[in-house]
Amino acid sequence: MRYTPGPWKMVYVGGGDWDLQGPVTQEDWTLAAAAPDLLEALEDMLGWQTLAPDDVVVAARAAIAKALGEI
């Protein structure tokens, strides 16, 4: 794993901008930049949930809820 293990903390830096708190690496920023694509892929995957094991579907739903600030 090249990125910093979570959980990460976000801090408001003003002007509508947020930043990652604590030590972060270039790999962390690369992962954060990919987050919208990862979220879309998870949402698309749920359309095929009948092919996925139940625990994978539960994990995907939890990750989506977390990404959307629902948990």
C-alpha cells in the first residue's frame, strides 16, 4: 500500500476549500483525485449486484454512503 492508511481527516481552509490533515503523500493526492471515478464505478457496480457476493454489495453501499457524507 503506497498511500497513507485512513481514516483521513478533512479540514476547511476557507474560501470554500478543503484540505487533507496530517502527513500526506503524492499517492494520497492521486487516490483523492480518483475518488469521483471510484465512486461512479461503485455505483455502476451496484447495477450488477446480483453477480456480486452480499458482503461486497454491503461494503460498496457503505463506501458510497461515506463518500456522500451520509455516515
